[in-house]
Amino acid sequence: MYKVSLLLIGAIAFVLNANGQDSSSQLFQANQRYLKIPIKNGAPKRNIELWSGKDKIRWFDAELADSVFDWIAYLDIEKWKGQELKVVTNASDKEIRLFNPLNQSDTDDNTNVYVEEGRGQFHFSAKRGWLNDPNGLVFFNGQYHLFFQHNPYGTSWGNMHWGHAVSADLVHWKEIGEALYPDESGVMFSGGAVVDSSNTAKPMALFYTAAEKSWGQGLAYSLDGQKFEKMPQHILAKITTGNRDPKVIWHAGSQHWVLVLYVEDEHEQHTMQLFTSKDMKEWTFASKIKGGRGNDRYLFECPELFELAVDGNPKNKKWVLTGANSQYAIGNFDGKSFLPEVERLFSQYGRDYYAAQTFSNEPKGRRIEIGWWRTHTNQGGSAFNQSMSIPMELKLRTTEKGIRLFREPVIELQKLRKEKHSVRGKKVNASLPNVLQGFKNELAEVNLVIDPQSAKNIQINVRGLAMNYNVLTEELVVDNVRAQVPLRNKKLAFKLFVDRTGLELFAQDGEVYMPINYNFDRNELTYELTAYQGEALLESADLYTLKNIWSK
């Protein structure tokens, strides 16, 4: 919490807004890159507008602070440097002293950023503000680009922009500002991105939903991956109020673009509708796939459509169609119609993992996924909220139940490894010493191969969080989250990534993915393995302490 000095910069006037309520405005000269906006978490939300002459150029809601603030939001005004701007809010002087003081800055202050006690240390989170769906995952000009739903002015959902971060290795991310701002057609809801390699300029194209007003589908493009220009007209008009989240792919066999759009039809019918185009501007309806209805969220929101080799065989490929809750179908796609062979499969069994998206042109040919992980990071005066998962490679493998989707942490995460602690061939039961007692760390990667033998129950205790596996029922329970984890060759294989804000579990080489959001006790650093009602064998344990991704 910070105390603001009372130096007032600029001239303040008080006017009536359109509803006849008091509002206040302030003129100032834009002479630095950012306008600093003091935020007090939990304060009443105020509507704030920024004007250049008769043009409204930025607008949003914020929990605007008076004399005491929790954190500062930075509004980029570099485009209007040298101009006189006006800021207007729907609050009278009796309620709040408008931007008192009104300050500008040429730098986005990084003091005490990324070192906060509640921030995940190797999961991406926005520097400030609320984050949700990953958007527009694409590789462009030698960098991975992660766009994301972002509220730069508060730690709760709202004011949807597209935030933007880049990485050379999928692990270390640098946030570089807002890519898309709300406009007169609406706020910027989710969508995808592609690189148009057939175009001489090879631009990056972003596809988004202009929500809450027009509900049209928009297109923005960039030649440098930094600055984006929106097309003046939407590429798809509103179908229903519930249409959103365009995902575009290139279908090589048909030599055209395919846009997959979530559309809520009558009677709460969830559908994925497919459109085709040669130029990404004019789109023709091709087909529709029905999902669930109402609370049956199969094929609800955030579509993904991609092709994968089965068991690594390039001559045997299948298409995967999925929605926001990760329920998916496997089938065939001819460029216009998706025909499912098996539907309503589950690929993740964790808590609060949602709206995952994959990179459309990963340079190594991998299908890499990142999902929104709803971590419990809105604590007190925190300046940020929510996280992304670690990046994972998706694969199709044959099981006794048929072809299924597997997830594996990307190999690049091994860059975070520091010290290694290994154990081999140790008996485990309730009366023996803890075989993992030599390992203690806040950030960790834990790889275990366990033969249950005569044990009826296996317990892995991760920094006070118990993971219980019932050998007879093959059920894993972690913090009341349950998943079936079938034994493979009578053995269990677990890979865990442990951060301050929870753990991500990959069981049986990624057949089961189980993210658990959980705020660990910073003082509890122990790891334990125990077998009950019998004896188990720890065949191997490789445990690594991990570095954070924020250190310079």
C-alpha cells in the first residue's frame, strides 16, 4: 500500500455526464509514454475515458484510488505525445480526487514485480492486472507469441484487451504491452493467430471477437509482430449473441483457410461452425458440429482443430476437435466437414484448467498447448491475478480403449533444472524412513516410477499436499480432485511440476493430466512417499530443484 503526495498537475473541471451525474475531467499535455493510474483493489469501479480533441481514444473501468493506492496501472499514450489530452471519469470531486496527482512516466516501473510472494515462479502471469484465456499462439520472426485476455486496470475480469508476451524458448517470457484495445465495436474477446506464409509480406494475422456490442469477428494484422492494424470491417457478422472465439488454420489439402467459431444456437445448443476462405477476408459457411446443450459443456467456447500423427506415424493421422473444457473428439476432416469417430473424451482431470490453445505453426512441427490456469493469486493488494499452465506437447497414442490424447511437458522446461536428487530401488512402507527425505525445495520437478507390489495405497506428500492413489480402484485423489490412473505394466509413473501456486501432474507418460491450483505454505518444503497396507518399491526417483523464469 502506498501513500500519494498531493501535488496536482493540470486543470480540473467538473461537468455532468450523459446521465446527469457528476463527472470530472482534466486536461494535460502528453509528454511521456505512460499515464499512471492509481488502483485500489475493492474500491468502487469508475468509468474512465481518454480524449484527444473530439475523439475518444481509450476507455475502461477501474477501481480508481483516492489518496491511497495498492498499485499503479500504466496506460500507453506514446501515440499521442505532444498533444493535449483530456481524461474524464464519472466521479465527482466529493467522491474522489481525480488522479491526484495526475502523473506520467517514460518507464513501466518494475520495482517489486515478479518477486511477489504469491506469484508463480515458472508459470506465466501478467505483470499487472487480470489474465484469462491464451489467445493467438503463434511463432513469428524467431519468437513464440503469447497473446492473452487482459484487464490492465484491475485484478478482476473486465476491459478485455489482448495482452502480449514473447519468448525465444517457450519458458522465459517478456511482456511487451497491449496488442489490441477495445474499440467502438466492442471489447476484445478471444481468438487465434496465423502467419500468412503465402503472402509476400508474410504478415501475422489476429482473429478476435468484438464482444458486448457488435459480436462480429475481427481481423488485425502486423508486419513486425509488435504493432497491429485492425481491418475496418469485420470478416464475419454476428450470427447469434453467443458467437465468439474464432480459431483459424490452414488446410493444406484444400489450399484454403478454415475458421472454426463457437456459436450458441437456439435452445442453448453448443455448436462449432466452420467457414472457409482463400484470402482470410471473405468467408463461406461450410459445416456445423453440434456439442452439448446448456450445462452440458461439450464443444462449448474456445474451439481448437488440429491434426496429429497416431503413435508418431506420419502415414496415420487423425484430427482433434475440442472446446474450452478440454473435452474432445477424434475424427477426420476434409477441409470443410469434421466427421467424428469417437466423441466426448476427457484429456485433463484437474481443477480450474480452461480455454487452452495450441500454437498453429510451431517450428519443430510439434503441437504445443498452453491453458488458462485459474490460480488463487488475487490476494490483498496484489497487482496481478491468474496464470497460464506450463507449455505441453500433445500427442495421439493408441491405448486399450482406443486412440487418446496425451500431454507431455515441453523439453525446454529442462532449462530450469538446477540440483538433482536421485533415489533407486528403495522399499516403501509405513514403517520405513521417508525415501525422499533428502530433498527439500519450493520449486521442483519430481519424476517417480513406483511398483505398488503388495501395497493397497500409495501416498505422495508434496509440501503438505497429499496425493493418494488407491491401487485396487486405480483412483488418484488430490485435494478432493479425482482421476482414474490405470496401472501400466503394473507400475505408476508420475511427473510433477511444483510451483508456489499449485502443481501440474502428468501420470503414466501424460495419459492423465491433472493441474491442481493450491497455494503452498512457503515454509513447508518436504516431500514424502509412503505405502500403506503392504509394501511398494520405488524403482526410480529423479527430483530437481528449479530456477524461476523471471530472473534477469
